[in-house]
Amino acid sequence: MEQTLEIIGKITLLERCLRLCRLRAMLLAGGLDATQGRGRILTVVNALGEISPGDLAFILQIRLQSMNESLKKLEQAGLLTREPDGTDRRRTRIVLTEEGRACVPSLPGGMNAMLDCLTPEEQAQFSDYLDRVTEKLVESLALPEEAQTRMREMEERVGRERFQQMMRLRMGMGQAVSIRQDRAWRQEQ
């Protein structure tokens, strides 16, 4: 029990430090945060290149209507454009403008360096520990299984390689739910 409280205290301190790193990076990036809001959208579109609004909403786990509202504001600011899909005229693709690429926020400075104190092997082990703890926490939340079906449909539509890239980004954006889904998906493969 005492060790559990000590670990929880360390996690809480880490969370506070990460929050301060994000705040500092946000101030340096003119108010955009790579892990929240419109900064997340710019970060994902920059990482994947062009992407449909529906796929972007899937990665960021937000409603398509909310996504379209954010995209409209970013488009009005000149940070992205919507272009017709080359293969399906009913769909549109989101593409960053030059100004949009220049505004893409980077990860907070301290976050990039915080794992430098660990060897690559220790980082892999730490990542596994975080996955296991997060998976246990997510299981306790009793989240719906319907997401599995959505993930399979997404993989069929965009292709395996693109889907894997999207899932890595999704996990990198702090989507805890996707850890459980991603593990279940990997076990099926």
C-alpha cells in the first residue's frame, strides 16, 4: 500500500511537470498546443500529409461535426485547405498550407528530452509498463467494444500500412482508449 501511494505520487508529479512543459511550449508556439485542440489537428495532418475529415476525427476521437467546425476555423485562418479526393469525388482531403506547416506546434521541449536518461532498452521496457498500467485502468472503465468494429472498417478502407501509421499517431496523441483497442487489434493479426 505504501509503495502504491509513492508510485501514485510520482505519477502525479510527472503529470504536473508534463502540464508545465505543454504550457511553456504553447506559449512559445503562439498559443497552439501539439496535444490539444487545433494544434492536435495541425500536428496530425502534418504527420500524415493529406487526410479526410472523417479519418482525422477517428484518430483524434472527436465527432465529425466538431472536427468540421475546427477545420472551418483553421481554413479561414489560412492554415489548411480542403481539396477534392482524387479517387472519390464525394470525399475531401485536408492539406496544410505553407502557413499551416509553419504553425505546426512541436512537442513541448522538455518532453523530447525527458527520456534521454533511459537507454533504448529501458525506454522500451518503460513503454511496456505504461501500456500495461494504462490498459488495466482502461479495462476498469468498461469501455464499449463497438470501437473494434470501427477500427476494422477503418483498416479495410485506408489500408493496413496507413492504418498502422494512424494508430501510432492516435496513441501518440494520448488516446488511452486506443491502447486496449490497438493491443486487441495486434493480437488478431
